[in-house]
Amino acid sequence: MKQIKMIAAAMVAGTSAATALAGLYGDTPDARHAWAVHDNNRPQPPIIQAEPDKPPSDAIVLFDGTSLDQWCADKGEPTKWVLKDGAMECVRGSGYIRTKQSFGDCQLHVEWATPTKVEGGGQGRGNSGVFLMGQHEVQVLDNYDNPTYPDGQAASVYAENPPLVNACRKPGEWQTYDIIFHQPVWEGDVMKFPGSVTVLHNGVLVQDHWELEGLSTHCTRRPITKYADKGPLKFQDHGNPVRFRNVWIREIPSRYVNTTHGGPGVKEADVMALRKETAAKLFADIDLKSDNKVDILRRMLEVISYDKDAKYMQLLEELGTMQMAKVAGYDKTKIADLKGEIMGIRNDLNVLIRNKVLPDDNKMRAELQKVIDEHKWK
Ligand code: MG
């Protein structure tokens, strides 16, 4: 808590988080993590606007009800689907409609409605489908009072996994899919990750990070084979006049893109490279000519939490020797003047020792702790 207050005070004082001397706090970087726990040097996420009933500001709006300009038929020719009352509607026999643009891993929002006039049954009633990268179908079907095989009902990953619940609204009513899709990840010919689909149907979780087993098809199991890194979003023509509206997509990174901080894609070499880069940036920011040697010392303690390069360790050694001499030679009646800096440095050293960056028997910590104990400083 005290450290948080220090960070806040430094930020109010006008220094950025990156340059504020907040002191060491959370567990330091390690072989799998380029950043400390609660690391203020870690880049901030981009700021976007997320207003009610609007696509997020960083989304690509694929269909807002005004035009089919971003869509075409499967082979790139003009689509025969029609624009009607702010929706795009499937015309029987016209084939799939697809985006002209291609996408990979994504968050997708789609609204759909099956025909108000109920016709047919089972798979023949209000059937369409959302094909992610043109390969994996999240089924669209009028499943309101219309049972079918579970792995083919609305919100199923078609032919693989039924939804957790049937959250269908009545025919003709608008329904939402919010889909988070990750494509398969390959290393050469070896599949590292099969890809996954998470679906919220009308706000209800129905596919919970389902790991894909194949490419969507009917009746048979069709193993996943490599396809292009990006592919179009497609909606199916299954012969029923199903409508879609408010379609937007956000491209998201594969979790394997992150190689520097935890997760399945982490690579120790990348972690260390980023740690060295961070240490170098922090070191470059230090004003080595400053008279404030305590500030330099504490910044160097931060630097070595990322990288114990010999040149950093040597400078730290020199600064530590100076600091210990200063404390040892200080007027004992006025030693309380140094309470803040002694406690600050000792706290930093404790974090580094706790994380094995420095050994338990670190001399500077021992000497500073002795002073703290003598004066019963808290
Ligand atoms: Mg379908």
C-alpha cells in the first residue's frame, strides 16, 4: 500500500510511471516473465472507446445496415444476398456471402434472425451459419421448439460440439453471437494448438473455449489441415432467408504471439532479450552525474532486477560502497535524517534477495538492517 502511495505521489509530481522512482515492489522478472509483478515499466494497453450499443472504437464494422460494399459471393463476384430494412438477407441458391477482407484470430459480433414465418423442421428451419476464416461453422438455426441433432443446433460448433444450453429466441427475433476465435497454430507440420471457439449466444456462454477438432463438414470427421493465415468471414446459404445485421470484428493476437511474458508461447531467449532492453532503457534514463547518489543507487537496483550485466553490477557495487561509507560516517545524532533512504534501499534489497537476484548474505542489506534495528525504525 505504501508503495502504491509512492507511485501515485510520483505520478502527481509530473513524472511518468516509466521514470518515477517507485522502488522495487512485486516479484522480479524471471525466465518466463520479462516484467515484474505490478511492473509500472510494462507498456500500458491501448485506450479505446467502448460505448453502449456501439461497436468498440477499434472494431472493423463489416455491416452497419447501409451497404453490402464489404461483401461478395464466394468466388468474389457480386453477391445475390439482398439488403433489406437494415439487414442482409440470404437468397436461396445464391451461395455463401463472404467478406472481401480476410481475418485470422478475432472477436466477432453478429446479430441474426431466422424467418418469422416458420417453415420446415430440423436442419431445414432457418439454417445458415457463421464460418470463421471460411473453415469453422458456428451454426445458425431456428432451434426454438425445433429439436435437431445436438451437434448441429444453433450455436453448436457444427458436427463437433453442442452449445452448453439452448438460448434461442423465437423465430424472427434478433439474436446475438459474440465469438472469440483462435485459429490453429502450427510449427512446421506439427500442430501446436488446434484453435478454439468461444461463443456467447444472446449474452450466454454456450461454447467455452472449445478446442477445434476439424474443419466443418457434414456427416464425417474432417481433420484440420493447414490453411492460409487469414481467411474471409462467411455466412451460409442453406436455402432459408436468414437475416444478419450489426456485424463487426476485432482482430486479436494469437496467445502464441506473446513470447515474452507467460502463456504457452513464451520463449526464454525472447524474455531475456526484452529484460536486457528494458534494463538498457532504464539505465540510459539515469543521470549518472546527479548528486543524488541514493537515487542513482536505487535506479541501479531496479536495472539489475531485469539484467545482471557485469557493468551494472560493478556500478552498483561502487554505489553500495559509497552508501555504506556515508551511513557509517554520518553524525549519529542526526542519523534519523537518513531514515527514508535507508529504509527505501533496504526494501529494494529485500525484494531482490527474496527473488534470488542478490544473495541472502548481501552486505549492504545487512549493514542497513543493523541501523534500522538499532533505531527500531518501522
Ligand atoms: Mg448451417
